[in-house]
Amino acid sequence: MAELSIIQVNDTHGYIKSHPELFWEGREIVYETLGGYHHMAGLVDKIREERPTLLLDCGDTIHGTYHAVKSRGAAMVPLLNEMGFDAMTAHWEFAYGPERFIELSKKLNYPVLAINCYREGTDRRVFQPYEILDVGELQVGVIGIASNIVDKVMPPHFSEGLEFTLGLEELPGWIDILRNEERVDLTLVISHLGFPQEVQLASDVEGIDVLLSAHTHNRLERPHIVGDTIIIQSGCHGSFIGRLDLEVDDGVRGFSHELMKVRGPSDPDVEEMVLRITETDSDHLETVVGSTRTHLNRYTILESTMDNLLLQAVMDTGDFDLAFSNGWRYGAPVPPGDIRIDDLWNIIPVNPPLSRVRLTGREIWDMMEENIELVFSRNPYNQMGGYLKRCLGLEMYFKIENPPGARIQKIFVNGRPLDPSGTYSAVYVTSQGVPSRYGEDHEETDLRAIEVLEEYIARNSPVDAGLEGRITPV
């Protein structure tokens, strides 16, 4: 009987150093300081001493914080190489443009895997589909599936020259090659489709021994089993890693799992690298711009305190009826107390310009119906959201269980019923806030989100951004 440990890292979003992580205890919010690649490396070192180990990254890794974004991902590469990952797949890695990501991928000491990323209009894959890894007594075939939403709901520059499939049609063929031609001992999939999609994928495709899930930031404290497939996902922001210990003899004969908090032993070499990376602009980033009375986070699906603060600042720049932003999941929480420049970069690391648009009532209704379907579709493969679109000035009542296009019951704008033929002024950030197909007179302003946040917090500190129940399932 051969033994193997699989360590999963997913959705770190560029969080290089330790940070507050939020937990609910009953009705109370508590925080622990978790994360940091130096602590992650310390845990990985310890596991590697115990048994043969694979370290796999499911993506959303090189984007999401000041140092990652300012270096266009480059600051992360030496750190990731020092960690000794065996393979990864991708999603927000494409935010710097495909060619930049391809350039960075060539500097990694391990492969980026994706069976579903193609040069546009061709069958040419951009990355290799799989890698065979020798681990102790075992040969493990690792298949990668990148996020399929990159060319569908993300900003257009993410996918310039590329197209993405779901990977559902391709996957059985690659599993067959690994099992019947390469004769691997274990078939493992690293995916960034999202937990609902990956559960459906495991149901639809036979032959996956282990599926490492990502994208939806689930803290799975026990594996989800679909047929013979073991699925795990391990939170976000590098606050957790997933450890899956396997006993293998002509397939998986036994397993144990632990969702591990990233704290404790520190790898000194990685700690030195973390300090070197994060000392850049540290005085500026530690500057306090104000304070918050509210727990700021994005851990709620219909409305979030972090985005309420963002939209308050955005709305305050002019005379608008509405403000919109995307339902992002990333962004480590900010506890009540001081807000630093670094926190603002965590809230919206892309630092986009503010844009204006005129929307009819009918367009607002249709845009929100579309967004609800992207988040809550009955077909997991059609779920392409983060969380629900964030709104200020809008109150909406909807039925989650209804079919697409028939979920919204009522919409109010600033307390008045939405007029389908009326016109409303809106301010938004990124094309995910208000897609270009909705509205007229889209205009990008000279204002940038982080500077707007900084000025708003300085003027209104301490800020309040509590949940207001603007989006209500009925």
C-alpha cells in the first residue's frame, strides 16, 4: 500500500503575508491572523517530512494585492518557485493580459495546466493539458481545467486572442490517455470552475480519483464524495491549505483530510522573501486614512459591507440615482478600527476608473435578472458569477427558486417603484458593474476607485457600511 499526501492551495489572490481572517461563532464575528507564504511553507515542509507529497495550486494566485498588481504578477514568481509547487491552473492570472501570463508561466519551475484554454478560432491549446508526476512509489496524472468564465463575463482584455471551454467534452479523453496509455496510478484534476460546477463534473465524468476545487472560496472541512471521486476545496486568501492523505493500491483504498489553518511554523527562507517583497512602499501602505465601525468583508452573497463602503464612496462623487459594482469574492476582511492604504488595495486591487451611464428601468430589470441567473442558475455549468451584483440606491425582492427571467418580483430605486420606461443615472466600476450592452452614454471618468475611497473615508471617518437588506429573497 503506497502513501501520498496531496496539499491543495487555492484562491490566495496575491496575499503574500499574514492578515486577519473572519470566522462566525454563533452570531458573533471573530478574527484570527492567518496566511502568509512563510507559514504556508512551514506547514508544507512539515508534511513533506512525513510522506511523499504533491503541492498543487488551483489558481487565483498572482493577482489581488498591491505588490502582486503593481509588479503585474512578477513579485509572486520567485516566491512560488521557492514553495516548490508541482502544477497549477488559472483564472485571475489572465487579468494582466494573456501574453503577460504566458510570459510569467515560463518563469515558473512547474507547469500551468489547462485542457480548455485555446488560441481563438483554433484547436491549439495555450498550456499543456496534463503532467505526470512521480511521487514516492506512485505515478500521478494531473489534469488542469482553467476557469471557463474568462472570455464570458470577465473584462475583455483578460481573454484577448483566447477562448475557453468548460472542459467537459475534453476531460474524458485525457483521463483515458492517463489511465489506459500512460498507466498512471492515480488520476487527479485541478480545476477553477467552482464547487457546484465541479460536483456536477465529477458526476458527469468517470475516472477522476481526486478533484481539487477552487473559485468559490468554500472552506470544506470534510471532502465531498461523488461516486469514486474525492473533492476538496480550501477557503481563500492563503488562510487555509487542504491536506488529503491517501492510501493507494490499484486505486484509492483509504483517505483522511484536514482543512488546515495557515499559521505556526515559518520557513525562514520564504519568510525572508516575503519581507523583501512587502517592504516595497510599506510606509505608504501602512498609512492610516481613517477608521471603520463596521466589519468590512465580502463573505455574504446578496450584499456585503465591503462593497457598501465602496459604493458609498463611488456614489458620493456626483448626483447619481444608482451605483453598481461586481460581486467579487476576494478581499481579506478589515476588522473595526483603522483603515490603511493597504486595505484599500485589498478592497479593489484593479483600481479601476469610475464610469457613468444612463439606464432605462427595463435595462436595470433585465441586467439584474441576468445577474441572478449567473449566480444561482439551476444548471451549475451556467453559474458564472461571483456573488450577486452590488448595488446602492436599489432595493430588489426576488424568488431564487423561480426559472430564469422570472425571479424578480419588485425593484425600487431610492424608495420609488422602478419605472420601466424611465431613465436613471448610474455610476459604476469595471465592465462587470454595468456591462456595455446595457445603457447609453457610457463615459469613463478621471476618478480612480482607490483615490475615491481614500478621500471618502478621510472625510467621513469613522465610516459605517452595515448590511441594509437591499436585496431580499422572498
